[in-house]
Amino acid sequence: MNLIETGELIKKVLGDEYKHLNVTCVKLRDDMEGTCQALVTVNKIELAGTGLGAVDALFGALHKHYTKKHFSLQSVTLTDFKVSMTRKKIAKKSNIDGGDTVCEATMTLKNSYGTKLDFSNASGSLAAATAGVVALGVEHFINAEKAYSAINRALSDAKKRNRQDLVTKYTHELSSVVRCTSFTEID
């Protein structure tokens, strides 16, 4: 199973319990000497982070906040970040030349097993593309942890009921989720 298929499995397992991280505002302050401060509003909560640049500060803000409840995030590290820009024809052009540019941000996160996972997000705004891809990466690991716990509970129940068909199914699902997540202390 690849990351997309695993993401679909995680959404299926969690249903309405799937946690979306919706970024609605980003404020960046970069001193141009190596320190950037980020204020990012995610699901109506303002989070603050500091880093060596915008990506580091944004990732730090979300990582610090969500690691408190989702321990598997502790071992997730940011290993790469890239931006590409392309011109697209859009219905309503901006008054500024280049207003039809779409930025695609791609971020690579490494899990506790050393597996690198790529996430991408596109927007007409560089800040929105960047904040969005950081949120997507963190969102993935939060939901993977929740799905792992849910599948593990279902597996235990199937074993107690001696349902080998379900044991096989849940074991396969667990192995798929484990490859695309990071585990340290999960119940």
C-alpha cells in the first residue's frame, strides 16, 4: 500500500473521527538572520513556533502543540522542503503581474523507522501552500496514530471472539498503517 492508499484506509477506519487540520491564518516574522517566528491558526487555535525559517517555524508550532496528545509525532522529523511555481490560467487575474502563479510546496517527513513520506499542497499563495503542506503532514501522523489504536482494539476483539477472518483483515490493515506512520508510545 502506498501513502495515498494508506490515507484512504485511515479515513475509512476513522470515519467521522478523522481529524482535519484547517489552517485559516498565517503570520510570519523573519529577522533575516536565521530566526523566524510563526503564528498559525489551525482549527481556530493560534499556535506559535520559532525556527530557522518559515517551514521550520510552522512545523515547530504544529509539532509542539499536537505532540502533547499524539506521542507518535515525537519521532517525526522534517527532512526536506521544496517549492515549485507554475503559471496557470485562472478566471480572474490579480492586478499584480504573476498573480496567476500557483505554488506547490512539497515536504518530506521521516518516521521512526527511517521511512520518508512526501506531502504536497498547492495554492496561489506561497505562505498558504507552505502552511497547508505542514498541516497535511502533521494531520497524517495524528490520524495514523488514531487509526492504529482503533484497528488494534478491533484486532484484540477479533482474537477474543476467535474470528480468524477479522484477525487476518486487521493484521493486514495494521501493517499498512505502521509503514506510513511513526510509533513511540501508543496505547
